[in-house]
Amino acid sequence: MKSLVYKPYIQYCKPILKNPIKYISCAFALLGAFYTVCEIEQNVFRSQILLDYLRNNIIPVFIVIIIITILVHREKAEFSSRLGEKDYSITLKIADLLGLKNSAIVIPTNTTFDTTTNDDFISEKSVQGQFQKKFYGVDFAELDKLLQVSLDEQYPNTYIQLNDRTQTKRKRYSIGTVSKITKGKTHYYFLAIADVNKRGKSENVTMQSLTQALVGLWSYLSKEGHSEPITIPVIGTGRAGLKDGNIEDVIHETIFSFVSTAQEEFVAKGLTICIYPPALKDANVCWDDLCDYLKLQCCYATENEKRRKVSVTSGNPAE
């Protein structure tokens, strides 16, 4: 589970370990079906080509049957749960964030919204670095302009001017600030999750600051979003250098934060938390535990909503 084969493990290996009887039954059913076809050939067409093939190639036939069985019963590397009585769901998905479609995408960034990759200020391996390389190559002038236009529109005069740097941007916004740009038909929300020093090193990234970033994101989406599904990576666990948490903590907080906000206001038509497979290489996290947590939070959302309605309509405390 601590390797780049985590996604295939979830899809193909783990289902076999969970329910081997289902796979064995399917394999024998396929073998029986093949043998039935052989008998039909013998009785109807007075031929035994298929039966001879089976006898002479029993091992290859078994291999094909096993492959078909695994493919038929493979599981998706994702898990969804409907959020209470809402018309949308929250999804955990193991995938490459920038390869997803039909969703707006969150790009974690720094509070100065720097884009330069010089001296690895923005790592080309980060989500932001991959986005910039995919859509802008090595010239980020247009991206810088679009980011600043969005910031000026939504956050005029809400920054502090830094005096300790000259080679990078000097306007520092608050954690949770969002700048939106559009490429093609997809909206990308650059979310400020951490301050950085003049060399691009993140400063004091904690679970509290990530919670602040999430609150800022939901607030922005509730006012300026496009009522579309939103996909967010596991923020703060890469180069940001989260001090007091891990991937599991951040996923839990993202789910909890979204569920809590969605009970009071509309944020987005569904949330997907995208987990990049290589990020799990050194992570001590169990996929089933993450799915169980998501399911419980969504179930509790239903119960909490019912209790809130009872309290409001009858004036009695929910018990």
C-alpha cells in the first residue's frame, strides 16, 4: 500500500481478498459456460473443435477466465456517499487531478500567488507546477495577469505589502483567498493555503491554517461559484510541509468542513477529494477507513438535519 501500485491494489487485489468466494464462483461459472458451448457444438454441429482447443490449451483458457473474472468484478478507485438529503454527494477518488473532467478544480497556492518556477520557488512537481506547465509552458505572464485581475475584483486593498523580496510578488493576501481563472470550459480556483518566505519556503502550515483555507474556499464558492461540482486535492501535505497532520487528517477535515458548511448554504453541486496515487507512497493511511469516515459524516449529516428541523419547527430540543 506504500507504493505506486496502490490504485491497482484497490481496484483489483483488495476485492479478491475481501470476497474470494465471489471470484471463485465466477471463474467456475465461466468455465462451465465455455464447456456448455462445447457440448452444444458436439450435439448440434457434430464437431468438437472447441473441446479439443480446451483440452490442448487448458492453462491459457484458465488464465483468460481469471483475467475476465478480475475485470468483471474490479472496483473503481473511488467511493461516493450522498450528503444527507441533498441532491449531490461527496467522493473520494484516487486519480490525477488535472486529468479529471466535468468539474471545477482547486489549485493550492501561496498567499502571494507567485507562479515563478525559478530556483524551484514553485515546484514543477506540485499541483500548481503541473498546471502551469500543462497550460502555460514556461511563460506565466498571462497567468499572472489573470490571477491579479481576479484578486483585484474580489479582494481590493486587502493585502499587505512585503518589503523583504524583490524577485517575486510582494502582495500577500490572507489564507483562504481565492483567485479564479478559466481555461476552456473549466474553472480553476487558486486557493491560498500558506505564506512563503522570499525563497519560496512555506511558513507555519498547520491544520488550523488549512481549515481557514477551506472556510475561505467554501465562502467564495457560495458567493462566486458556478453551482458546479468541485474537485480538490489533499491540500498542505506536499511541499507545503504540514506540521501537525497527515493525509488522513486533511481528508477528514476537508470532508467535515464541507459537510458543516453545506448544511447552512449551497457551496457546490458535489465535492470530489482527489488523492494522487504517488502521494500515498509514504502515507500510513487505509482506504477503507477513509471511506468509512466519509460514509459516517454523510449519514450524520442526514440525522443532524432532521434534528435541526425538529428543533426549529416545534421549538423543542432534539434528543
